[in-house]
Amino acid sequence: MKTVRRRGIALVVLLPVLIGMAGCGAKQEPEPGKAVYGRPLAEQFQAATDSTQGAGSAAFVASLTYGTKDGDVVQRTQGVLDYAGWTARATLGFDAPSTLPEETLDYIRGGTGEKQELATADEDVYVRGSGSGWLRYTPEAVNRFGEDAGDVAWHAAGDAAPYSGTLADFVPRATPGEAPERRADGSRVYRAKLLPEVAQEVLPAHLRAVGSEWGTGSVGMTVKLDADGRLSSVTADLTPVLTKLHEQGVLSDVKRLSAAYQLRAFGEPVKAKAPSAGDGRVEDAGKVLSVIGSLEAGRCASTGGTGLGSRRIVRPVDCSGRHDFRVVDQVEVDRSFPGDVEVGNGDRYGMEACDRAGDHAPRDWRKGGTYAGAVTAVGESEVSVSVIMDGTGNGTTTQVKGSYTCLLTATD
């Protein structure tokens, strides 16, 4: 996970130059954008980031576009940035064609709801789903929940802006490849390149987790600065990243992948303070949520309202109220096989263990049709192949070890 710290805002003050004139003193206005465009080319992106922060506030729109044969799926985040207070507010949603297969849209969304509200205040991130209160994810809660909190943690305030996980993060880390194109309105358009392993950072957590080798091909990035040297827009063609995802069998229905970021309304008043009691219920995620593997048999829980799209982080609730599932048991898998054997990811053995646990579940849990279907398993295994010394010499063993939570799914 990235290291997050609050960045002080760099204010550049231009002192007027007094030029002596016959009979009077005249002031020469500084050239717009000189604090950025007057610097060496290699320093202009960092200077533009500083100048953008110096505006005090801005409105932004960030998007990821997944092009399919049925049309574009657009993940769009729009909100406001308070650079002075280093806070942000945003709304995330998805637009998708009605003909798109449901499983494709579900995978792109990563299990999250159709719409979420997010807020950041330094290292804390707040998330609220439809019809739910705010959950505050502190760094301590993120560390506790690990990679399952990846999407939330990724948006914590960073160096470039108080809302991270957008193309704006890349601007101060990149170097223009050549002098920019100057437009009639005084704006500049730059071309730069990123490595795919850097560009993939704009993807949702479940897609970032797919690969570890992203290749060395370059991702093209276009950066536009306004006449004052402030960041106006960024776009990136993520085709090299999509190619690597395809190699892993992911997003095969997606033929094009791109990202965009726009800023406007610099210096205008914004409402971006951290959520408080006046915004509705605000809860500490670290106190009200639990890792599913920590729940005892018989406990009930809900997966809604966590903002994570993960079945492994849940909200424990009373079984007499509405809930998504009931824990049957927590089981361990520890199997060994002689030789180098193909066993898949080991989930099969977790499911077998949960089937056995379900046979011993109390009958009254099923009375009244509260739970539907068979017991399911949530967890993961590690598969390892090792060479050990035995009485006859070297022997190869395949071992499967893992932990699973066995669940009964509640009916609506």
C-alpha cells in the first residue's frame, strides 16, 4: 500500500518589478504562468502541481472507461478538493449499457454498490453507500483489514491532491518528453510516458491485484496546463495495462481501457470537510466491522455498507434482525500429496470441509426457511511443492494449507 502524508501547499509570490519612468513609477504585471513555464522543462510538472494546490480549491472529475462490444462502461468519480484544508468529497458511480452481461459489470465494479460517497481528511477515508451511514477508515483499520481495504485506502490524501488514486498522482512523478504545444489561450499540452506498473495504480484494487509483472511497454499520457500553469486535464491510454490483464484471463470482454482527469472551478468555495454528526451517523470501521474469519460459529453478519465489496470484511449483527449469512464453522485445510500434483487453488478442499461442517449444523437454524441452499465457503489456501529427505532419498510433496469460514446464506 502507498505511503500517505500530508503535503504542505507551496505558494509562489510574485513581487512586482518597479521600473523607473520619467515623472512616475509604473508596475509591470508578471507574465501568467511564469512560475511554471519559466522553469526548466523537467521541473514544470512539479511546479504545476504546486501552482494547482496554490489555487486553494477545485472541482474534479476522474474516470476509467472500459470499452466493450456492447458499449462503454464508465467508472466516474466527481467531487471537490480543498487544498487549504487538505480534504475532499466525492461521489463514485458507474454508467453501463443495458446489454452488457451482468457478470462483466459485477467484475468491473469489484462487488461494490452502484454508487458511493467518499470523503478524505489527511490519512482518514470515509465511505458511505446508498442508504447507509458513514464509515471512517483510519490507517489502523486499513492495516487490520489488509488488502481488502485496498480501494478505500488508495484514495487517502497523498502528495499531489487530498484525493488520490487518479491520474493527478502521476503528474509530479513524470517528466515531459518534449517541449509542450502552446495553445492560443496560453495553455500548454504536454506528452509524457509511464511504465505500465505505474499506470496500473489508477485501477480498482481487485484489478491491481491480478498481476505482478506489468511489462516495460510505455503508457502514453497527455497533460494539459492552463494559462496560469495549473493542471487542467490528464488522459492516458491504458492499452499496455489491458494487454497484461488479458494475459491473466481478466477483462476479456473489454477491448479498450483509458483514464481521464479534469479540474475546474479553481479557488471557488467548496464544502469538503470531514463528515461529522451533522452528516448523519459516522462510525469507526475498525470498531464496527470484523474479519469474517474471526467470527464464532452461530454469529450472523451483513456485507452491505462496508464500501469494500469484499465478503471477508463484514458487519456482525443480531441474528434476529436482517442479515446476509450465518457462520456455521471455521475450518482449517491441511492436506499433503506425494509428488508434484496439480490441485488448483485448494478451494475444493475448503468446500469439502465446509460440507462436513454443514452436516452438523443445528437443525433449528434452518427452521422457517431462513437460509437457502447448501453451505458455502469463504477463504483461501496456499499450495506449495517441497522436496524433503526421506529414507530413500529426495521426495517431492504437494501441500495445501488454508483457512475457511463456512456460511449459510440468508434468504431475503
